[in-house]
Amino acid sequence: MTAEALITVMRHGHAPPRRSHAPRKLDLALYQSDPPIADLAAQLTAPGAPVDFSLLLTGPPGTGKTALAHHLARALDRPLEVKRASDLMSKWVGETEQRIAQAFADAADQGHVLLFDEVDSLLLDRRTSQRRWEISQVNEFLAWMDGHPAPFIAATNHDGKLDPAAMRRFDFKLVLEPLDREQVALAWRRFFGGRAPEALGDIPGLTPGDFAVVARQLRFENRPDGGEILKRLEVETRARPNRPGRMGFHASV
């Protein structure tokens, strides 16, 4: 998957035609996760493995949650059906529950991998709910989770908002985090080529999405130098809420 495809998948849930600027496919080495993603992905997509699994992906923006769902769907040789909260939530009483039910039913009938993006809007903690319909939509969602026979993935930047009963129902929970020092240097080589500058270690909380966005920007530059790339990466991290503190390393490898 190209850099352009990676960031577009994160934003829109589908991949555009391939362009330049590698990497050409999703590189699991650019994922920092607990538990490690490569081992879990291999287990979920192994021949003969059960297909009725549920997976919760959490972590800050840019860590590749939606892109990872596409990767797993391709490995399973199944289409990915992406549903966002905005696709399902309705101002009419009972219609959100109907849309949730329809999404699960259609995925089950067609054998698709179902991805709910922004799932925190649909699975809000019922203990803090102020409206009856909020509780009703969570109940509907939980009921369908229990018996869904096909792969089901949910993604959120705000796992602390999820209902505890929902958390217990996910077979696997994967926390995606910003890249560590080796991965930051690897991402530089993958996206831009050459040796990562030492100053890269002064930019905290870099994610694959940051590198992908900057790679898109550089399509409009003739010969950007390393200093310009560093500036652009730092701008991307500053644009993200809850920016972490300095990582305290130099990625000069």
C-alpha cells in the first residue's frame, strides 16, 4: 500500500489507485502495539482459524487502525465493510438500532469483515448516559456482538468512553501506539530513503500517519531536504491533540 493509500484508508476507509512514494504495502514493522501485531495478525488469518473473532483497535490518530483492518481483510480474502458512527446514527428514535442491526446482518449474510470506525459514539458507557436511546443503541449493539459469525473489528481513539460490557465482549484488544525509536528510523527509510537524521529523535509521538501525510505533501516539492521533512513531521505531530512528551532518543540509524 502506498503512502497515499495508507493515509486515505485512515481517513476514508478505502484505498485509491496506487501512486509513487513507497511503501507499496502495509508494513507491520511500522506498528507499535500491545500485544505485538504481527503475531496476532498471523493467528487471526491462519488457514483454518476461527472466523468469528472480534477485535478492538485503540490508539491515537495516525497509528493505522483502519489501514490494519484493511490488511486483515485482505489476508482473510474477504471484503471489508466500513461503517462509521455518522453512517448509523439517526435523529429518529429506533433508527440507529435498526441501522446497527442491518450492518451486522448484512456482513453475516455476505461474509464480509465488518469494521465499525469511531465505535465510541455507538458504545458509550451506559453508566454515564443521559438519554434512553443511548442505552438502547448500546444494548442493540451488544446483542449483535454476541452471536456475530464473521470477523468484526472496531476502532476508536477514545477507548475510555466505551461501555465496560462491550470491552468484555471483544476477543482481542490491541492498543496501537506511536512508533519507538527503531521504528521511527525505519519509517524514514521506508518513506523518504536514506539515513534518518539525528534530529528526528527530537520529535515526539510520531506515527505512520505522520510520515504518510508528509510523503503526500512532498509530491509537490522538487528536492526537499531533510530539514524541510523534519519541519513537516513536527507540524503533523503538533496538529494532533494530546501530544506526548519528548521521547528522549536520537534515531540516527
